[in-house]
Amino acid sequence: MASSSMSSRNSGSSWTAKQNKAFEKALALYDKDTPDRWYNVARAVGNKTPEEVKRHYDLLVEDVKHIESGQVPFPDYRTSGGSGSGSGHGNIGHDERMRSMKLN
């Protein structure tokens, strides 16, 4: 998946969520051995050149390498809700959090 932070680094070319989803699907469809891979990916995404999709892919690979090498810290979601004692989600169990979520 291409992160939203990548779009700002992509030399002026912004990517919508819809384009990123199309990009992800196209990467799964057109692997590294596909002739004219970047042309096909660009066509699947729409409004992007083969050079733009290749650059977007290169940035994605760079981001993944940074994550896998530990250069990007994992977010600590447990501490974002408060100081403990039940204020926030840090001290409640997974089942309790799932029950407290409002889905729809």
C-alpha cells in the first residue's frame, strides 16, 4: 500500500485514495516479469504516466525498507487514550474495546 505521506514526496504529483487502491491492485496483477509493467500499471491507475507510477513504487519500496529495518517506530496506541485507570483504551482488554466501538 502507498502511504499518504508518499504523495507529498512525489514531486508534485498527488495521488487520491482511489488511485492508490488501483495502484495496489495493478501491482498484484502486473508483477516484475510483466512486459511493459509500468505502462500497464499507469493505464490501470489512470491519469498517471509510467514514470510516475514507477516513482510511486520506488517510494513505496523505500518506505517498506525503512519500516522493516526499524527506522520507523511503531505507534503506541495504548498510551494515546489517557493516563491509565480506564480513561482511554490502554487498560481495557481487546473484547471490551471491540464492544465499545461504534460500527455503523
